[in-house]
Amino acid sequence: MKFVATIHVRPKGEVRDPQGEDHAFVEVTAPRDTYFVEEPIPLTLRFGLDRRFLETSVVPLFGRRMDVPVQLQARWLEQLPGAVSLADESKSRVEGAHLEFALNDSLSVATPAADRTIDRRPFVVFETTKRWLPTRSGDLVIPGPLLRFAFATRFDENFVTGRVPADRHDAFAFGRRLTLHVEPLPEPGRPAGFTGAVGRFTMQASAEPRSLRAGESLKLTLRIEGDGNLAFFEAPGLDSIAGFHVFGRIERTAEAVRTITYDVSPLVTTVREVPSISLAFFDTRDPSGYRTVRTEPIPLDVRGAARDADPKSPGDGPAHATPGVDDIFDIEPVATFSWSGAPRTLTSALLVAGLGAPWILALGLWIWIQMRERERNDPEGVRARAAAATFRMSAGAVGANVAEAYAEFLAARLRCPTASIISPDLRSRLEAAGIPTELAARAAGLCDGLVAARYGSGASALGVESIRRVVDELEAAFQTSKSGR
């Protein structure tokens, strides 16, 4: 059974959109409500629309046409406090149809899921899944997603473009926040050699060559397979294996397989095998607990070295240091060279300067750190006060992305992440920050226009200079409000 949180959370001051939530839904789900630290959590983002409503009333949200004409906002897909993404460990493979839709500020693909019946109406459903690894115990909170779409109730027939919406409306559906509980790994029963592996794993070992002389190198390869934090735990150490020396190792993780190749050398001819190597892990499946897997021993044929144990043969030179020849004695004062070619003894002044230079550099570094520390006391304030200057510099660069620079300006002034600027409540947030109502409406409308242009509806009707004037007006308003002080 899928676990779905029941707490409905919207941005502060947000008004419910009955039109949007009557025709669509969005949710984030997890298979369970409790996990262990570093146990992978698959989070499924799922949204759906009334099938008939989608076929007859939904209109493109942006100029670019997409398979599913919606925009889904779920910023936790980019960064989730208390967890790390496993996207790079195992690339997501969407099976079946690849249906394009807008996700945050870019395009993504989803796969169709089973239809759902709500109030006796069939809803067509789409979903996408991403795995996360919790890094600490406690509650892991996944913010509620937001689904945005557009629809019309009346349409005109155009000879050139065909069916054209006569009364376009933007609508929103709000998802519920999901809270999962993350438990620490238990202390009772934890093996001494446990290195943090969480999940379920198997391990195999191979060695090449198996016939060699003492002191020669062989490649010992461990192949670890399983479902868990495969790339995040410490690899088995081999330093405790008697009769071997470990030079180093290389690793590769792909497709749920971690391959570790050690460069090792048997030191004596009494070595007869690579002994069994163990891996302890915490199995999260019921009944959960610590488990250990071991490799099979690998037989070796180790012969005597080609030379005596002394690493130097008679032709390699003297085995002991000879005073005055390959040893150091009677050290003379350090000398430098002048342009005339005659040696010159290092003066006391130069010696003091050389010894004092690191302390001078350390003092300069300390002063710089103190200046940086004062800024750290209010980093958002520094960012806010420099917002307009940063925008002018960014917007004035060759090939600049003015829409991105504008969003970063607003984010800096509102002291929030840039990703959260594209939101239906931007106008109310600007007003709450002291921006006059008319200016807040224009600023929010400009943001919507620039976002629409990003998705292919053409350049914004406002030129760069017009956008700069809006920024100047906003900056003046911020300066006179409590946000600018």
C-alpha cells in the first residue's frame, strides 16, 4: 500500500483554487512512512487530470506544445534538505511512453500510470520517480507540489490556427506535504567491521594472475551487487590480510554494481590463497538486521622472488652509505649567487624577511577572514542590498539571460531561493514586502511573461531597457520599505 500524507499545506496566504482542484490533482508518495538512515527512498510524483476536461477544455500553457500541457513545480526534486539524490548512481529509465511536460523551469518526461476514478469521473494519471538517500535521522519533509495548467470554457474558430480559446484561465492544484520518519541504524548487533552499507548485497571476488612470484603485483577485483547505498559506504579494507601488501585501488559504480579493483602483492612464498573477504551490511527488509556476506578463497601459486630478499643486487651499487660519498657531513653555510658569479652568504636581514613572510601572510588572511565573518552575520542582507547591481551587471553581459537575471533580482530582494520566484503568489509576496500594489502586479506579470517566453511563446513584449526600468522602480520601492534596510 502506498503511503500518502494527509496534511494539506499551501504557501502562506494562498487562496484555494476550486476550479483547479476540481479538475486535477497532484501528490507525492512513498512505499512506507518509516525508513533508516542511508536507506534509499523512492519518491513518486504523480498528477492527473479529468480525462474529458483534458480533451475538451485544457489549452497549452506555453507557446511550445507539450504532450501533457501542464507545469509541475516540485523544487525538492533539485534539492531536499536531509537527503542526497541517487540520480547519478542509477540513471532513471522511463519505461513505455515518454510524455513531455514542464517540470520546474525545464522540460521533463513522465510515464502514464493507471487511471484513477474520482467522484465517478475518470482521471488520466502520469508519474515520475526519483530516489533519495536520507543522511540523518528524524523527520524528512517533502514539500507539497504545485500543478499549474490553463483551460478555456469558450473557443473561437480561426481559419488559420483553428480552435482558439476565447476566455483562457490559469488554474492550480496543490499537493499535500509528505513527512517520513528516518530512524538511526541500531547499535545492538552491529558488527565490528561494519562500514555503513545499508540495503541488501552480494559480493564476488576474482584475482589475476594467480601464479606469480613473491613481490609481484596481482589485481584483486570485488564485485558488489545489490539495492542500497551502493556508492556511499566504505569499501572493504584489505590491510589486515596477512602476507599481502596493498598498493591502492580503483572503483567504478554503474547499473547497481560496484566494482573495486585492488593492486596487491604477496610478500612471501608461504601465501597459498587470497583469503575470504567479508562485507557487513544492515538489511532493511523485514526482519531488519545486520548481515554479512563473504567471498570464496582464491588459490594462488606464489614462487620465490627472482633475486635475494636484499632489494639491491651486487651490481646495483653499495648497499650502505659511505660517509662523504652518499652521506652528508661537514655542512657549510648556505650560499647564494650574485650576478658576478661569486658566492654570497645569506644576510640576517634576508633571513628575517624570509622567516617573517609567512606570518605577514597569515595576518593578512586573518584580517580577510574577519571581514568575511561580518558579512556572514547577514548574508541575505548583503545579497539583497547588492541585488540591483547584480542584475545590471548580469543583464548587461553579452548573450545574457535577462529572464534569469530578473528572477535572481527578485529572489535576492525577497530573500528566498531563485527557484521559488515562479509562483502564483509572487504578487502577494511583493506586496507583503512593501511594494505598491500596481507595481507588484506589473512585476509579477513580467515574471510570468518571461517564463512563458522560455517555453517557446516568443520573446517578451518588453525590451531589456523596459525590464531595467521595472527593476529600478522595484529597487526604489524596496529601499523605502523595511526590506531594504
